Amino acid sequence: LINKKGFIEYKDEDAKAPFLFNPETKQYISYDNEWSVANKCDYVLKNKLGGVMFWEYNSDKRGYLLNQITKSFK
């Protein structure tokens, strides 16, 4: 949906997460990408937490997010 159907991609630097917004329809979509997953993994490592989890990764057909998690913890 990025740059399609009127959606524009933004980065929330405070939340370290991307989102899409369509100013015409006022629709808002939040999601994770490699950048946000890397930031979450950095937070886990920095704070010596036990690990990460996710509900599902069915939409990550090419494994970009799972690969980023693996890369972050190597």
C-alpha cells in the first residue's frame, strides 16, 4: 500500500515504527518492517531482556522480518 491508493509512508522516530496514512480517507495503518524490528531487537539487547516474540508472520512471505531478528541476535 506504500505510495498506492493515496497512502504515504511515515516513520515515527519516537516509537521507532513505520505507519501509513491516507490524508484523503484519514486511514491509518501501523506495521513492522526491518527498521522497526531491528529497533525492537536493539531494545531487547540493550535492556538484557529474554527475547522477542510475534503473533504471526504470514504476511512476511519472504522472511524479511524473521531474517532481521536472526541478524540482530547474532
